[in-house]
Amino acid sequence: MTMNTFGPRQVETSSWQRWIKEAIHLSGKHLALNVCLVLLTTGLLSPFPALLLTVISPVLLGVFVLLAYCADTSEPILPTLKAACDSLLRLLFCSALAVCTLIMALSLIILIIKGSVIGPETGSTPYIAQAHRISDFLAGSKALFSIGIWLLVILPWFAIPLIVCTPLPLRACLDQTFAALNQNKFVVIVIFLSALLMMAGALFHGLTVVPLYPILGGLLYASYRHIFLGLPPMELKPAKVKSAALNRRLQTK
């Protein structure tokens, strides 16, 4: 990927409309592969607890960012994914570390509250167990809900494409993420609405993971492509242009 104009820049607040169109366009270029990848991943992980999908979800999203990159640049898919193996493993390590840290922090908070407010009683145990049944819909619902939680953290929005598409170290990726969000504060609203959409899909039906995950990956890549690379909008309708030219030829005949 060319890095000549690399760096976060301020863009128009209406850019999210362009990103959505480009995300749908990019996710449709490898439609069969996207569908198979989502179904295969969620199918393999369905017997495992939702916590594992929480760790895997950013990595799966990183794969869809790479597929969107391949659709944009016409790079071959398999060599691109092989070259990005180290980046995907680094993303997996970061997500696992973040989940473990969050669990430890929440456990510590619960213990403090339990000891100071509730006391030594164990009557709240069934209440904690009930919270773990929220995700017992389908594997797709678990995946959508987990990535919705990740998006509410805000950091993965630019961090994921920066990790998988650039050779930058992790600290630089986080610094660039904060800089981009600071210059484009409207992205926080886009992130929040995307998280709500993922969670709504999880509650509606698990199969909504099939279109939502690839489109979300394309959305992350489109925003990264615009803000960090400063590339112009994609040409989204080449097929219609060709059909219009064909219609003109037929009319002349």
C-alpha cells in the first residue's frame, strides 16, 4: 500500500455517506467469499463460549478490512492474507489482552462492591449467571453483540485497519487512532450508530451477521482510506457506465 500521503487529516462531516456507499460496494465485490467466511467462522466457533467470539471478533473484522483492501486495489486475496498473518496475530494478542484486562478489572470492581455494599452474602450468584444467557441466540448473534461491544470502546475503529494495513508498531497505531478521532469527532457518532446496528442485528436474527460483518469491514477500510491516505472517492458504478455505452451503440444501429 502506498504511504506517500499517509497521516490523519480532517474530512467533511458528510463523509460517512461516502463511506457507507463504498463499504457496500467493496463488500459486494467478494460476496461469495465474504458469506462463506462469516458462516464458516461462526459455525466453527458456535460450540464455544461467547467470550471466545469476543476475542476473535476484531481479528475476523480485520480479515474483512483486508478483503475490502483487495477489492479496492485488485490485489490477490491469498497472498495478501498470508502477508498479513503477523498483523492478524498481533491483533489477536491485543484483543485477548484487552479482554483479559477488562475481565480482571470488572471482577475486581464486583469484589469491592460485594465486600463493601452487599456484604458476605452469596444471594446475588444467580443474578450474575443470568447475565451470561443474553447471548444464547446463535453464533452469529454472539459475534454481532461482541463486535458491538468492541465498537463502543471506539479504539478499534481506526486501530484495526492501521494494524492490518500498515507496518506501524502498536503504540503508533493507537496514537494515529486518537489523532484521527480528535480531528474528526463526528466519527464517534458513526461508531456509536454502527454499534447499535450490530446489536440490533444480534437481537433480530443471527443470520444478519452475514451482511453486517463484511459491510462493517468495508466501512472501516473506507474511512481509513479517506482519512489516512487521502484517496479520492471510488468509482462505484462502472457496470452502469458500460451498459449506458452499450445502449447508445444499439440505438445508433
